[in-house]
Amino acid sequence: MSVLGWIVAIVAGLVVYELLRAQVLRLVGDRFRAQAVGFVRRHRIQLESARFIDRVWIREALAQDARIEQAIAACAKMGERSVRQLRHQVDAYVEEIAPFFSLSAYYRLGPLLAKRVVDFCFELVVEPGAFDAQLAKVPRDAVRVYVINHRANMDPLVLAYGLLRHVPMSYAVGEWALVWPLHTLFRSFGSYFVRRGEKDPLYHAVLERFVQLLAGQGAVTGFFPEGGLSRDGALRKPRTGLLEYIVGLRHDQPDQDIVFMPVGLNYDRVLEDRYLLREKDGKPPKPTVGERVGRVVEGLWWLPRLVAANLVRVATRSHRKFGYAAIRFGEPLLLSDWPGGPELHALPPEERKAAAQVLAEELLYRRIGAVVPATPVPVLCTAMLRPGDADDGAVRVRVREVIAELRAKGAPLAFGAAFDDVRKKRDAERPAIHEAFDDALIDDEEADIVQSLASTLLERRGVLHHVLTPTGPGREPRADAADVITYYAKSIQHHLKESTP
């Protein structure tokens, strides 16, 4: 065959390949969309029209926004950038921030990934009917904003999985997710990206107007008032940036009410806990080139081993989860019911910031804090930090005391399938003469399960090890893991205080 013949054959082969590829992608896409639509209809999920706003429309709406024009003019007066450069910068910011919601990705690819990841790591504990009970307390025409404590980078995934049959939600995601393929996945799930610590006033003008545009169109949004992960396990001081942006929606829609929907999260295992603890006294110095190279080599060494080990565990059905991940829903707060709430957006900047700080503290420390669930590991860690003997029997008594205090203060306990028998016994009809005695036995059994589950999880991680104490066998933290015990205990310490932070 001549050279020309080979060229024609190659070109024809490429054309056939592209046609077949396009056809396969179209068929797969159509199938995914049909399955996603079927899922939405089957579970009667309400989808706001704002979910399907085109990115081009968002870009054009923000390009013509009067307040962004004012921000461009203010930045241009500083003389560092021209108006043309500033407009290009606005386009770049919009491109970075704005999501594109994909029904197929959210309801087919999303559940597939979330189920595999979340189910692999945790047993998810969600109170049945709690979402609907919270939703029933809010007006139908109010803008819904979910406010959530930030425990782990898995929070958006756990929430999306836990709320999959209820509502699609746009989350504010940190810049850590602006890497391939995470940025494409999060965008297709409707999340928008937020830079922490960005100083450019033009960026904040674009982000503010984008958030207000999204909420003003009726999209359900969610954000983390803490603005970042807790480094010591306790609730952080809230930040007010996104809160002020959302409240500022009332500039354009003064009659639009806004309702804040508190959600509490907690885990028996935060995957990045040791990394976070290294930063609790401030960020460490930037690593040198040699240190970065060393970390890459170390990652290339242990990551394949970790993947292989877990694949073997899954194949042999010996994989054990990291404990419970729990979601709880709190008492909604209607902005119009908050003192000064209806006028908050109209206050001068300094007064508005101070008022927003008070509102943020109410949302985080009281509304969200009240529903941060207590899972077995935080309960055991709290008991271990209390004074007393260190043997297993003495610690079990303190575990029972911690559980009783949490119940007395109305704190939610997130105990999963291992506690089903205990719940049945507690709910069963019993003669009054035996009730007090039976309750004591049930409490002891519950404390024993909490201690057993949590101790096993912490031993498996190398946080606890067996010791012989003067009063009998027990467990104590290893020398390099004492701060891990404190980290988990602090996640529920606000429930046990007489006053909030």
C-alpha cells in the first residue's frame, strides 16, 4: 500500500473511532440522565430552577453587575491594574468560583462515589425523619441556607450522601479542591469554590455577588461558619464573610426572608486528625525543596501499599470501618426573627460586621453546637480524661457518667447498629417495679458497648495500648497520641459545659 493509502486509512480509522466514541458517550450520557431523572421522581426531590443556571448566564450577569463595576472602578483608581486587566480578572474569578450542576453527576456518579467512599470508611448514622422535621418548621418561600460545623474534608461528601434523597445543595468548598479531578467533580455537584485569606477586594466583590445571585434565584446553599477545619477538635471562632454576603441579598430583595438550617457533624475518626493537630499552635514553616521531594517519595512508597492492603481486606471481607459518621439537624433560625435581623444588611460596615459576628456565634455555638452528635470515640476520650483510676472497669463507670450527662443536657447521641438491642430493651414495656433496675443494667450494657467499640478503634490506630494498672488491666494513650484523645474529647466538650464558649 502506498503512503497516500496509509494516510487515507489512518484518517478513516480516526473518523470511525471518533464517531463510535461520540455515539457511546451519547448513549451512556442518555442512560445516566434517564436514571438520574428516575431517581429524582422516585424520591420526589424538589429541584430549584437555580440548579440549572448556565455558567454563561452567570458570567454575563456578573459582568453587567453594578456593584462589580464599582469595585472595578475603585481598583482602577489605585493604578496598579487597568480596567481591561480588571475585567479579565473578574472573568477569571467567575470561571474559578462558579459551578455547573449536572443532574447525572449528582444523582448517578455522585452516589456511586459517595456510597463507595463513605460506606468503606464509616457507618453513617442519620436520625430518621429529622430532615423533614426540620424542613417543616420553615416557610416555603424563604431562602434556605444550611450552616454546618467543619470537622473533616469529607464533610461535603458525607452530607451529600446523607441528604441525597432530600435536597441537592451547593457547598462552599475551599481552594484545596481546585485540583484535577476534584474541581470538575465538585463543580458538577453544584459546589462553588472559596479562597481563604484572599486579599484582593475585587475577588470578594465577585464572590459576594455570585453567592447573592445563587441564593436570590432560590438555590439551597450550605457553608461552614468556622471557615476551616478545627485544629484542636473544639468549635472554632466563626467567620462572618459568607454570612454577610448572604444577608446582603436583602439589598436587592428587601422582602426576601432567609432561614439558617443548623447541621451538626461528628466522627469516630477524622482521617486528617494528626495532620490538623500538628497545626494547632499555628502553621509549621514551609517545607524545603528536599522535604517536599522526601514527602513525595514517601507517598509513592506507602500509597500503593495502602491501596493494595485495603483491596486485599475487601476481597477477603476482613475490612473494618473507622467507626461512625453522624449527622444531626438543629432548630432553624429565621433572619426576620433574630433581633435586628431584618435591618442587618443596612447597617454601616463596622456595625454590620459586629452584628454578623453575634449572629454567627448564635448559629455556631448554640444552634449547631447543640446538635453536634456524640459518637463512641469522643465519649470514651472524654471519660479517659476525667480523674480516676485507669483500669477498664473504672473507665466504664466514667463512660456511663458521660453518657448520662449528655442525655441530661439534651445532647444527641449517635450510636449505630451495634446498639440496636440496647435501644429495643430501652423502648420495651417493663413492669414499674423492675424499671429502675432494668435501666441500670441497660445503661451498663450501653457503656460497655461504647467502651468496647471505641477502644478497639483507637487500639487499631495505635492511639491506645494495653497496660496493667494498680487497680487492674486497662488501656492508656501511647506517648505520641495523648493529644489525639484530647482532640476527640473536645468535639463534645461544649455539651458538658455550664456555659457556651
